[in-house]
Amino acid sequence: MDRSPCCDKVGLKKGQWTAEEDQKLMAYIVEHGHGSWRALPAKAGLQRCGKSCRLRWANYLRPDIKRGKFSLQEEQTIIQLHALLGNRWSAIAAHLPKRTDNEIKNYWNTHIKKRLTKMGIDPVTHKLKTHALCTSQSKDTANLSHMAQWESARLEAEARFIRESKHVSNPYHSQLQLLHNHKATYPPPLALPPPPGRPYFDILKVWHLTWMVSLTTLLEATMEVSKRKNYWNSVLNSMTLPIWVGLCSNRPFLWYIGSNTRD
DNA sequence: AATATGTCCAACCGCTGTTAG
DNA sequence: GCTAACAGCGGTTGGACATAT
């Protein structure tokens, strides 16, 4: 009635897989399918436990796996999804075709997490670490803080977009989908990110979904932060639809949804 | 050239939810 | 309904390799 143990660990090989083992596992699965992982090693002539075989297949041998460097688009997707989903690597991997959860997890831990930390962003909450702003004195640090602030706001807005665009009841859903699907109809992307040292109200361009309003000249760097805040509160709040699209770095992004104020 | 330190990633470990008996 | 194996997941580790001292 009861099942026998999954695998007898005595005598089973561990550690790096050899090319010969890979070949045996691959050949067996191609011919027979994996079936029961528990039974597979004996049938395939491998001195491994079924779990080890499953992991080797899932993370390395599977033919539909894309290996190598992550693209900028993939990296941005990972950051956005992580802001939404946290460390749910399998859920994140589901949105990145041909990438495994293990690979994404490794990439996050070795690359993205360090970079966000360096920028003063908490990789867990995706929010700015305030002490980083308070103690930053040097020009480089100030620039990093600004970039981090910019990036943090962008990530938050994009995460919010993904979240809200999933709700069918969202009245802006179709328009937002159109925006994302037809970026070419919007003005060409800017080649450069916001200049270091400029405060976050230095948004280069802002569009309303029903008519386009350029604020480039109004938000020049010469305008003091307090004035920009006043401008934001007095002018932008008066517009009807609380949906804004900004342009940062090299692609459009959703700036804000659902509220008229940023602060 | 030798050693120390850092980086990267494949693979393992242990936990949890699901399923078979 | 209970129990134990299975399958999947996320955290962690070990070792190969790269870089710094």
C-alpha cells in the first residue's frame, strides 16, 4: 500500500554532471519521455536520484531553454515583476519565455540586486533607502541618488500599470494596452536618461492620453524644485484624466495612474 | 608566480502543497 | 481520512574561474 522511499541515497552520485550522463538522460527522455522521475535513473542507466535528473533536465538540458546574457528588456521585466511578485521565481520565469527560474534567481542575486543596492534602492521593497539620500554628499553620490529616485518611481509606476491593467474593469485598460502595443505612434524615445543632479520633477515630456502636452520648456532645469511642485499641483492636477505617460531613458513608461498627486 | 579574495552559477537541501495508495 | 512519496519551489552552497594583491 505505502510507497517505497523515493531513492536510496547510498551509492548515488552527486555534484557536476558529466557529458556522458547528460547524453544518457537526454537520449532517454527524447525517446521515452521522463515519465516517473523516480524510476527514470535506473531505466536510463544513471547513478543519480530522480530529483537530480529532474533538475538537470529542467534547468539545463531541456531543448526550449535560452541560455546566455539577459537582454535589457528581460532585465527590466525581471525588475518589474520582482517589484510585483517578490522572490516568486517560477512566477517570474513564466513571463520570460525560455528562461528558468533558477537562472533568473541567479541573475537577480549576482547582478540586479547588487546594482539596485548600489543605486540606493532596497532590492526587497524596491523603494529608496532614505538614509542614502540624507548622507550623500559627493556629486557622484548625489547623481546616483537622483537616478535611483527616478528609477524607483518608474518601477513603481510600471508595477502599478501591470497590476491595474490586469483588471478588466479598469476603464483605461484598452487605452493603456494600445499605448504599450503601439509605441511607434508616440514620439521617438529620448536617447539619454534624465541628466544627473536634476530633481524628479524634471520630467522631460508628459502626455495626456487624449491630447499631448509637452512640458519640456516648462520644466526646464532652471525652475526651482518648489516652483515645479507648485506647477505640478496647480496645473497638472486640473486636468481631467489622472493618467500620465512619461518618457525616460529609452522607452515610454507609465508615469502615474489613479491619483492626481505624486507626493 | 603564488596566494587571497571575489564572482558566478549549477546543483543540492529542505520545505510545502499535491497526489496516490 | 491518513500517510508517505512526488513534484515544485526558493534558499543556500561548493567549486570553478577571474581578478587583485
